[in-house]
Amino acid sequence: MLPLLLASSSVYRRELLARLGLPFVCDSPDIDESHRAGEAALELVKRLAREKTFALADRYPAHLIIGSDQVAVIGERILGKPHTFENAREQLLAASGTKVTFLTGLALLNSQTGACQVDCVPFTVTMRTLDQARVERYLRTEQPYDCAGSFKAEGLGVSLFQRTEGPDATSLVGLPLIRLVDMLLVEGVEVP
């Protein structure tokens, strides 16, 4: 088996990948994560996941490189990482009482052969009706400024949800393990 490399600095993705019980290393790719004009959310996350893997291919020429990227979408509006309290508050109030779809792009590159598998796993959350006081309490407690749409689902973000639906709950946190196992199997990696 080629060594695994997670192309991410995310502690959330690292914790998820560790669940598979396979040895891996992490390195952070340096790519421009800007949304291109006219680019659909689905294409954005797939492109970024793929670019993350290829950004590290030269440094890791005989690895299976895992890249992932996530956005939250309300209707056609893409919500990325808020970075600030004000942006997070605005995102959460806009999501109040709506359905939010999390799109998680996933790529697995065999840097030895150049074969790259790319997919996107959706997960939908129906939000509770939120008022400003609840949102601000959540933000002060959780500080989810590095999470797509300001939702830290592995923490108190779940308290904002009324209902969830999707093929893989781990995609909500940012690394869809069920789909990743499928991709690893194609590369001959047996889990467990």
C-alpha cells in the first residue's frame, strides 16, 4: 500500500481519518480557494479537493493523497468559512428555519500513477428557527469561524439542527469516510 497523505491542516479531518485505523501523515496544500465567477458550488468543492491533492503531488510522488473541501449552500448562496463573529452571525441568521446543504468535495490522487478519483457528497440539515440571542450564545461558546457556514456539527452546532439527512454523516464534518473507503478500495487499500 502506498502511504496515505491528508492534504489538510484541519484537525476535524485529521480526527475523522484516524477513525479508519490506517497510518497517515498530514501536509497543508497552498492553493487559492477563491470561488470563480459562475462556478457552481458542486464544481467548486470538487475542483478545490482535486487541486489540494495535486498541489502536494511533487513533494509526495508515491502517495495516496486525500483532498477535501466543503461549503454550505442555502438556495444558490454559497457559505464558506466566516472568519469573524459578525460574518458568522449573519450566516446563521440567514440559515434560520431553512434547509442548508453541505457539499463536501473529495479527491484521492495516486501520485505515482496520476489516477485521481473525485466526487462530492451532499448532506442536508434543516435548521431550527434561530434568534439573535441563541446565535450569539452559540458563537461565543463554539467560535466556529473556521467551519463552513459557521456550523460546527461535531460540537454544539448540532443544537441548531432540527433534522439531518444524507448518505454519510461524516461528510457533515468535512471528510466523507464512506466514500473515501470506496476510493481506497479502488486503490487496493483494505479497510479494516
